[in-house]
Amino acid sequence: MSHFSFFFTFLFSLFTCFITFALFLLLNIMEITVIIPVKDQREHIGKTLDSILKSGIPPKEVIIVDNESTDGTYQFCEQYIKSRPNVTLLRETFPGAAAARNKGLKSCKTEWVYFFDGDNHFDYNFMSTFGQIDAEGYDVVALPVKENANGKEHVRTFIPSEDPRVQLIASAFTTPSLIFRTDYLHAIGEWNTACRTWEDWELGIRLMLHQPRILWFTEKAFHTLTPRKEDSPEGSLSMHYKELIRTLSAVMTALHSSILQPLSHYHGQHLSCLYPHLDLLIYPLYLRTNILLGQLQREKMNGRCKKYKMASKALTVFIGENFNPTFSQRCVANWLRFCTLLGSTTAWKTALRISLSKRARR
């Protein structure tokens, strides 16, 4: 009996410790709302929601925003949330994921907000991990994510740097790479509804221009993302060139207004000290745009560019209207475009190295 009593006492103590630890996590976890924009994702949204709600510790609230789906996504989500009081379903008629995310943001009541896509897999340990970090005094938490491309999983490009030029060239931030303090995201202007593609790239640049206080989490990559067709090598930039030009224009506007209309006096002073010449910010965008032009030319060579003439002309006009490069800068841009045309996938690394060097200054 004594051995049985000892064993029972040991199990009870172990169980008590487990319950205490679980309660500690629940009481100290960051309160996060996860917002998911969906459009015609009936096939994937159920698995995505399951991965979120069945994770180690689910988020405080999940907000699904349907963006005029026609495949039954809204009706599926309507049925899905009936027995789940912490899941809300909204509708947004204005086209674009940015508008849908802003719709959800208006209903967000928690201190922190996180955006996720309806066709990706949520990491089981994500919430429990971030429940243990101290984000007091920070505006944003930045983290690496994984990507599944052609059946191969890898960590997506993630460069812990507060330099806007890194985001301009490398697109280091994708949608699930950032957890925002809700008030801060409102303060910097939310998502730009004029952007229908690469909207996370534009927001990442705007975020860096406001010089937020960022907590960089580099210990582990979370989630598994499915790359969108227009973002992948197999995608076609030409099919989305109008949306791309709109996003590029939004970024150009943000660069010009960042120092003139800063989020605060401190941010304006800090940014103008870091980049006394606007060219230091414009030049990386010039290089990135030429890399995009090289991608278009490669699509034409591979027979996948159905609207090459219009897309190429639109990008060329954008370059001519917004940049006034020196001869050496034009040579660098043409070289990067040529390398991309030949199939190079590392032209952006060269562009980033040049943009961050002292030679980038005129």
C-alpha cells in the first residue's frame, strides 16, 4: 500500500504542476486577435481554422472576413463558427485583401493583432511560445516563417534589420511575419486598400519608415505558407501588372511623404538623420523595379507573359517618371535586369549590398 500511495501522490503532484503551468500560460499570454481575409478558399479554410483553433493555446479571438467569395466559402464559415463563440465572421465588399484586413481590424478589441491567410497552416506552438515573451514597450514583434514551394519546405527570407532599404529590396516581411500592437497599426495608417497585390510589401516599407520599436524573434520559424502564384517563379507578373504599378506608386508616395509627414517628431528627426538624401531610399526601389522588368522579360522568353507589351511599357513609364539615375546607377540597374533575364534568383542580394554601401550615395 505504501508504494501505491507514494505513486498516487507522485502522479497527483505531477498533475498539479501541469495545471499550474497551464494556468500560468493562460493568464500571462499575449492577447491576440487573428484576422483572416478569405476569397474563394472553400477548399482550404477549414484546415486553416482547425490548425488555429486546435493549436496548443488558441488565440483570444479569430475574425474571418469574406471578400465576396463565390465558391461557398462564406456559407462554410457560417456553419463552422456556430459552435465556436471566439470566432467572428464578417463581410467586406470592397475588393482586395487589404480592405478585408482593415474590416477585421476595426472589430479587433485585443492589444495585439495578427494577420493570417486562409490557405496556410498555423503552427501548433505559436501562441504558447509568444505567451512567454515580454513585449512590453514594443510596437511590433517580427518573426521568420516557413514556406512550402514545390513540395520543399524552407525558411523564407528574414533579415532582422530596421533599415527600410532591406524591405524595399528583399521583401523580408510577409503577412504572417508581423504581430502588431493594434493601436500602432491604426496610427501608421492600417493596410493600404489601393494595393491589390504585394500589399504586405508596401505595409512593411511603411512600417520601417515609421521606425517602430521591434522585438525580433529569431529562435524558430513558424507556420507553413503556400506562396501565391504571382509571388512565385511560376507566376506571371504580367497578369497583375496594373496592381503591381499601383503598389509601386503607393510605395513611392510613402517614401516621399515619410520625412515630410512623420508619425511623430521623433520619427521624423530619426529618419532624416539616417537618410539625409531621399535618393538613399529611392535608389533601392529603382533597382527593385528593374529586377521586376527583368522578370517580365524572362516571362516573355519562356512564353508565359501574355501581356508583356503593356506590362513592360507600364513599368518603363513608371521608371522614367519617378527616377533620375546617374550613368553608373543605370549601368547597375541594367546589369541586374540582365542577370534576372538569364534566370538569376540572387539579383536582389546584389541590389541590397549595393544599396547599403556608401557608393549608393550620389
